[in-house]
Amino acid sequence: MDNTKVYKMSFASVYPHYIQKAEKKGRTKEELDEIIFWLTGYDKQSLQQLIDNKTNFETFFAQAPQINPNVSKITGVICGYRVEEIEDQLMQKIRYLDKLVDELAKGKDMEKILRK
């Protein structure tokens, strides 16, 4: 499967959809941002720069300050694939983010989402 199209998508183009998904289920943009910060090590300012620069997913994850060491605790199915079995490292990170956003939208406690 050619994932190049996904890698070249700008994070800024998908971010509003993440916000909408969370807010539609009564969650907040702040909670979404907390998940992104936890996963990637970005902070509010660096995340805004990435959005302003229309950074693509490939660069978004390549430049992430630190992928959380607990990502291996993220398991389950997203888009028909088990996230823990995805071999392509970049696609796995993108799907980790998708999974966390899904968990937020499904009303899971932040403590559980952040694997504490």
C-alpha cells in the first residue's frame, strides 16, 4: 500500500477534523492538544508553528521532540488494522494519534488515554 499521500498531507489540514470530532462528543481542543503533546513532546507554541507552516505528517513526526515511551501501550484496531502490528513506523505513529483521538471522542478518561 502506498502511504505517500498520507505522509504528505499537512497536519494543519487534519487538525480541525480532530478538533471537530472531539468537540462533537463534548471534549475540548485543550484535551486534544494534551494528547498531541503527550504523544509527540510538542508544546503549544511549537504545535502552532507546525500548523501555521502547514507541516506534513512525515515532518510532523520526524521533528517531534520525543515520542512518548509509553506508545507501546496503545493497542487496538484503527481503520481495520491493529496499531501494534503496523510495520511502517511513520504510519504506526499516525495511527497511534488517530487511536488516541478516537478514545477521546469515545469519552475515555484522560488518565487512561495518556496510559498513566
